[in-house]
Amino acid sequence: MKLTDGKMGKGFGTLGVKMTSQIQYQLSPFEQPPLKGYFQNGLVNVARRTREKFLYFTIPMVIGYMVYQYGETTNANLKRKNLKDYENDV
């Protein structure tokens, strides 16, 4: 078994480990710009898609809100005491 003889305590950048190869990454000049036309066409596309999907999204939301509102009012009415049950109490 080989013991390390102080190679790891030399300081930052000189740790005693030799680097065999170095890999570099860069963007190709032939890459398309990822945000080309985003600010020019983006808002127009968002408005168009919102207009196209408005009823598709709105109708279920309105139905869901109506069901929620019905449940809330029914729950509030059921939690309330019925005064006719306590008319004959002394």
C-alpha cells in the first residue's frame, strides 16, 4: 500500500495531480440565436394564443368557481343553528 507523502498539501493549483487533457466547449458560429424575435413577436404570439384558448380555459374556471361558491354557501347554511329546534326550551 502506497502512502501519500505530502502531495496533497502543496496549495491551490499545485495539488500534485497531473492533468492529461483539457476539454473546451464553445458555441458554434452556425448556431441560431435562441432568443431571436422573442421580444418582437413574443407579445403578439402570447396575445393570439390567449385569445384562441380563452373559452377553453374560462368555461371550466367559471364552472369550478360556481361549484365552489355553491359549496361554501351550503356549508355556511348547514353550520347555522335552526332556531325552530330551540323554541320550546326554557
